[in-house]
Amino acid sequence: MSQKISAAITGVAGYVPDYVLTNQELEKIIDTNDEWITSRTGIKERRILKGEGLGTSFMGAKAVEDLLKKTNTKPEEVDMLICATVTPDYFFPSASNLICKAVGIRETASFDLAAACSGFLNALGAGTAFIESGRYKKIIVVGADKMSSIVDYTDRTTCILFGDGAAAVMLEPNFEGLGVQDFILKSDGEGCESLMQKGGGSAYPPTVESVESKWHYIRQEGQSVFKFAVTRMADVSAEIMERNHLTGDDIKYLVPHQANKRIIDATANRMGVSDDKVMLNIQKYGNTTAATIPLCLWDYENKLKKGDNLILAAFGGGFTWGSAYVKWAYDPK
């Protein structure tokens, strides 16, 4: 009888740009202030990618390059690379193609996956299924977004929230019962009008009118998104704990999407998880969309031990939302 294969995270790496956009700097360009931003979002600063022609793949490649070094993996050993992003450099070729080219990965499967802030969880779920099939041994899952490229810096309701960044994890087969134990992925297209980038796609291709109407920037109905996010992210986190017979005491860390500190607090409260068990870096990076969860894993890697129980949870535009139960597979070196 063959052993059950699970998909384990065997390494994590991240990259954030050098430029730091602080709340104090935002005060100079829009009608806002540090106290207002911090009290409502928990964000103090965010990173912004500067430079001619530098897109999401640049950050993703930096993270993947470091990941290959950390895991002692040669580019030719990678079987697949999945990039979760809503800000690819181009519609095609995909950001995943460009990342592979930059780090020397050739003739392997790669594709982009768009599920907004839930993108990394969806990509992790896809990578897990490929590993569990037994056909793939090393899969890199990247979460990366250059949100500054679609943010209107005259709109104080959105420009305070988003930053740029990328992080990547290595997925490999595990036979010890470690790795991804369970995941729940959901969506509801009824929320599309509440959080979207209207222009640039096939429905509304770029025109002078679309640019003048600012359809190529993020548009968000804050209150409706907040209410839906609080409910759904908390519900799905509680659901995955219940069906895996877990309590707050069993959890080492909640790894939440870093959209808003109040949403994170509500999710942790619903799960019965204390503040010291919540990964938090929103104060440093803001909302980096598909990169938030893997950036948390990168920041907290040295605090994790083999066998630790993690609950990953996210909510994003679409609407999309989900959670994953992961047993950490290695001790930090």
C-alpha cells in the first residue's frame, strides 16, 4: 500500500522594494494623517517599487532567486511555477514566464493565477493538488503584486492601503503527515462591483475615455467590502478548524491576509486565537494583495518549528475568500 503524499512547504523567501512610503509622506499629497490611517487600518508604511520598466516579475524573480538558494535547488529541478498576481507585467507573456526566464528555469510548467487577495491561497491549493498527484516533485508558488501601478494617489480611500512586494514558497512531497492538510476556497461574483479595476480588459479596453475616467485604477466600496470580509474570512477560518477538530490552543499562528487590522482582529477573535498567535506585518508593508500571506511566513519563519499548526486565511476582490490548514514541515536553519 502506497504512502499518502502531502504537499509540504520546504522553504520560503521574500522581497520588498527599498522605497518606503510612510503615512507622513502621504499627508503631504492627500487629505489624511498618520493617526487616521493607523487607527483604521493598522498601516504605518508600505514599500513601493521604483524604476523604469520594473514590474511584478522583477520582485517575484528576486524572491524565487533567494528561495532557490535557501533550499539548495537548481533551476532545472523545478517542475512548475505558479504566480498569483493581479498586476502582471503584461497580459502575456505571463509573470510566471518572466520569473522563470529571470532565474534560469527553462522548459517547465508555469502559469499565472488571478484571485486578487486570495490569489496565494488559490495558487497554494493548485500546487498542492499537483504535488498530491505524484507527478510533480518541486513546485514554486509565488505571490506578487505591484499595487502601486494601479493605485490612484489622489484617492485617499485606497492609496493608503496598498504596497508592493513578493514572496515565494517551495512545495515538495511529504510522507510524514506534514504540509497542507486541508483547504477551503470560495467565491461569489456578486461582489465584483464592490472591488474592481474596471478598465484594461476585454470588456473595457484602454481608450482616452477610460483613462480620463480612471477606470484603470482600483475602485473599492469600503464599507461593503469590510463587512463582507469580516464575515467571510472569520467564517471560513472557523469552518476549517471545526472540520479538523482544532481549537485556538492547537494553533501556533493564524496567518491572515494583511488588508486591515480590524478584519484580522475579528478573524482571530472568532477563532479563539490570542493576539500573540497572529502573524502581523501590515504596519510595515500595507496590503500587498497576493504577497501578504507568504510575506508573513517569510517574516516569521524563524519563529516556526516542525509540526506547528497554521491557519492561513484570506479575502479578496471578486469576491474570493478561503483558508488552509498547514502543518509546518521544517525547523529554521
